[in-house]
Amino acid sequence: MKITGPFKQIVTLANLPLRGKLADEQLEIIENGGILSENGKIVDVGNFNGLKTAYPTAEIENITGSQVALPAFTDAHTHICFGGNRANDFAMRNAGKTYLEIAESGGGIWSSVQHTRAASEDELLKTTLKRINFLISLGITTIEIKSGYGLDVENELKMLRVIKKAQNFTKATLVPTCLSAHLKPRDFEGNSEEYLQYILNEILPKVKEEKLANRVDIFIEKSAFQPEESQDFLMKAKEMGFEITVHADQFTPGSSRIAVEVGAKSADHLEATADEDIDFIASSETVAIALPGASLGLGERFSPARKILDKNGILAIASDWNPGSAPMGNLITQASILATFEKLSTAEVLAGITFRSAFALGLEDRGKLEKGKKADFVTYETDNFQNILYQQGSLNAANVFVDGEKI
């Protein structure tokens, strides 16, 4: 048993509901607090001196100076396994070039596909681990990572094997997702429906056989896959035993409704979601994941986070870190900016990047500092937890703990 502390403040997020709006007054804040952990789990959280008295044989890990502690964060939507660089896309987009013009000049997702295919497993592993370590430095200890830049059997499996191998080199929890249905590759001889069948017949059985992922994603959009064929694909993937998530309503509305109808764990993006579909998703068990990094990278409107919460939906916030539309990767900065534009309380933002994001990945054992939860937490050198969002990502994490151990 070990007591870590004392902390100026511990923001536990205990007793907060999974869905709906939150007021900052609902936050449990323990002054001069400590965290008691054993075997990777939280045993107790409370007054530091009180814990020392109650558990006199516990080891003490002293925290010096003024620090606050919060549950470690979960980034529930990333594309951080990729090769190449698309800085030129960003420059061209800001100079007024259209998506089609950028693609025709050699940019876009197909550029990332070509670079990822050309990269070796060792190269991809090295760059993916570098990005994982950056996320850990922000206090993120649970990271979803998608394939989707291979788009054929050989290269999709290569990406997923790299993600699986990366787990051996990090204490963060990695959650792989198969996004072979990112778009139809240019070199596939057949239409989009035939490509989706190719995924079902050739890629997903091997993913299942090698235990490379238990989640399947698809990009439903005019430029990718159409609603009817996507719904059929998702139902078949679900029948194969995969959990489902969906890139939904990024540029055009309607696909978030499909996500709910097929029982997806989450519908991600939602920048173009119609009001009547907000009601539909908010009344479901499907998590709405806002991706402010994509809005910032593309200059598009933000997901309707305020409306979703006011309708009692489950809102998570993720980075969408990818080489094209969301190259920043800093979840804390993005969430802080989303809060400004969508008028989210601090409690709503913190819930959205902790236990609500973890729920979107099917992980209900983390995201709160309370008895029985995974002892993953992050600390900051400040005497007021509000400074974390106030400084919009410029206040660096002081320490990151996984299973109660500093990493």
C-alpha cells in the first residue's frame, strides 16, 4: 500500500453522472489530500494526514510544493500511427485551396496512405511511440489508435501490428481500432461496396485471428462511404464480434443517426449534426465525441457540445490527432478552446476527457479517483486546478502516474 501526497487539491470527479450537463459546484475537491493505492488500484482518497493515521504501515510517496491531482486523461480518437507529413496540405488549405485541389496536387489522405505503406514496421513503431510519449506528457494514459492509412490487407495489418507492438514499450493503455474503411483506395479495382466487402472478407478475419483489434470504424461521408452501404458494413462487422464506432456528420448530417441505429459505442466529429439528430443521439447510449482539433485544423464549426449536454447526452472530447486535418495533438489546448466557444463548464470538460471518454472505449474502470478504479492520475504544479484549462495547455503536467506508479 502506498499513500501519494499531500496534494493542495485532489479533483476526484467522483459521483458525477455519465450523461448530461455538469456544474462546477458538483466537483468534489479534497484539500491537503492523498491517494492510497495498491496493486494498481485506488484503495482510498482523502485527507493526507487522515490516511496516514488510518493506514500507519503504508509507504509514503511525498509530493513537494503545491500540486493538484486529477484522474489521468483518455484520448478516445487518434490516428497517430502514420508515415509522412502533410504540412503542405495545411499551408495550401489556409491559402484557399479546396480539398479536391489539394488531393489532385498529391496531398490528402492518399498522401498519408502512400507514406505509411512505404514505411517499415520499425519506422512506424518509432514515430508512433514518440507521439504516444507526447500524449503521456500531457497526462493522457489511455489512447485509442486507428489504422486506416494502409487500406489493403498487408498494410492495414502492418499498422495494427505496430500498435500491438507499441503496447510492449509503454505503460499507457492502447486501444486499437481498425479503420480500413477510411476511404476507398485509388488502387482498388472495384467500387466502394466491393471494397467494404473486401474488408469484411480479407482484412477483418485476419484482424480477429491475430487479435489485433476489437473495434471497427468507418468514415461515412460523400467523399468516403455512403450511408446505406456503411450501415450494412457496420452490421456485418458487429455480427463478426467487433465493437463499432463511426466517423459521423463531419461535413454532412445524417450518419450519426446510423451510428445510434447500429448500436455504435460512439459517433465522432458531429460538426454538421442537425438539431433533430442531436435529440436522437442524446437519448441513446452512443457517446458523442467532439473533435475540436479537426475544427481548428480545417476552420470548420465546432461540434454542438453545449446542445448535446443540455439534451442529456454523453459527451466526450478527443484530439483526432492525425497528419492532415488535426495535426496539433494537444488535447488539453483543444478542450480548453472548445469550452470557450461552446460554453462548457470546467466539470464538463474534465468529465469529457476522463471517465466519459473512457466509457466510449468500453473502459469503466478509470477516469475517477475513487475506490476500486485504476490508479492513473496526473498532477500539476499549481494551487488551483482551474489553471489547467485557464492556461489552455501551456501549464505542463508535473507528474503522470499509471497504476499508482510515477512514469
